[in-house]
Amino acid sequence: MSVRIRHVLAAFGWWQWLVAGVFLLALIAAGLFAVRTVRHAIYWRQHQDEPIARWMTVGYVAHSYDVPPEVLLRALGVPEPRPPARPDRRPLGEIAAAQGKTFEEISATLRAAIDEARPPQTAPLRPPAPRPPGSDRGGP
């Protein structure tokens, strides 16, 4: 079998090697993007509802708590960046210092905005209670 494979590979022209090389590069790129996507999904699955810390940015908190960043920016009184501008990537500790507030005040403001923006957690659905025998006849 290996002799046959060597014979086929020896018969490849330069353009066939080029196509094989491009295919291999595309396969490697797809694999890298797949690994990156899986790592990203695993990271955010494990970092949901993280306790708010000084090093976090508004965007990080918004992603962790599944709240739009505009809601948190509005609650903090930070102007929202216009489309050509980059998002505000300052840590929360830096935002607190710039506003002359303590980090605890900023954290409490963010938690209140998150609680208001997120729908209340509902209890898991339970199966309906079993009916007493004879209740499906329509009479008492």
C-alpha cells in the first residue's frame, strides 16, 4: 500500500501540491478558530455572575452578568462612546477615582443596575400535581 501512495505522490504536479498546501493551511486556520471559539465559550461559561472587582471593565461586568453595557454606563453616569470611538476600557477602580467615589459605591450602583435590568429568576418548572382518581369525569 505504501508503494502505491508513494507512486501517486510522485506523480503530483506543482499545482496539485499548491492546492494541497492551501487546503492544509485552510484546515489549520479552521482548527485554530475552532479551538479559540471553544476556549472563549468555556471561559465565559465559568465566569458568569463574577463578583465585581476593581480590575474589571464595564464591558467585562456587562458580559459576565449578561446585561447591555449601555445600561451600566448610564447607571455610572459615564457617557456612551459614539460609534467611531472605542469603548471605555478603564477599570472600575479608575472610574471610581475619576468620579470621586469609592469603589464600593460604584459596585453597589452596578449591582442595582444589574438587578433592575435582568429579569427575575423564575423557579424551575415542576410537573403538574397528579389528579385525584375520578376527577377527569367532569363531576364532583
